[in-house]
Amino acid sequence: MSFLFGDGRNVVAETAQVFRENAENGAGRAADAKAHSLQQFAAEFVHPRRGLFDRLVDALNRLPRPALALGTIWLFVMAMIDPDRFTAGMQGLALVPESLWWLMGAVVSFYFGARHQAKAQDFQRAVAMSLAVTKPAPAPETPKSHNPALQEWQVRNGG
């Protein structure tokens, strides 16, 4: 047993690592690779502050949802305040052809779908920018080998 596990060595583990990757070291390398690729991705999407026009367009893009919600509530208020005018308005809506309703549905659906997509991309950019600002943790040092031949080879080859 002292041949296999003596002197603080584990000959079985050392031999197995020749044929199979050390899972802990492999996970560390994979984490480092992922951190470096995320840092590179974040650096690609760092943009300067947005201008006045972009902020104005964003403000205008925020109007349709509240307008639709308040307009729907206003229909209920109009039905209670002025039922005759409400009835006339609903009769006017009943005259709108079905194809125009389909077109309106498509426009509204694409507007909200595009808005959702744009906001998701903005969120991803914000995450990437925050990752670009933070520095990755230093890579853990690999433990020194207890193999004298390997140590000698590393010294000779500058490793």
C-alpha cells in the first residue's frame, strides 16, 4: 500500500490523469475560457451615451402602451357619462371592415414584438457592459506536480 499511496502521492490518480482529464482542472479551464469570451463580448458592445434624438424617440416609443390602456379605461368612462355618444362610436367601429382589423392587429403585434426584442437586446448590452467594467477573477494556480521528472523537465524547458 505504501507503494501506491506513500510519500503523499497517489500513483493511481496520477496514472489515471494520463488517460483521463482531471475534472477539477478541466472545469477551471472551462470557467476561464467562458470568462474571457464574456469579457470580449462585453467589450464589443460598449457604446457611448445616447444622443438627444435617440432619447426623444425612446420617449415617443413609451407612449402607445399607456395610451392604449388609458383609452380602454376611457371607453368605460364614456359609456357611463354619455351613453348615446358611446353607442354612436361603437356603431362606427362596427362598420370597419374585418381586413382592416386584421391589419391593425398585425401592426400592433409587430410594434410590441419589436419593442420587446429591442428591450431584450438593451438588457443584454447592459449586462455585457457591466461585465466589461468588472475584471475577471485571477485564475487559480495549478498545484505543483509531485513528479520529480516532470519538475525537472519544466525547469529545463522554462515551464
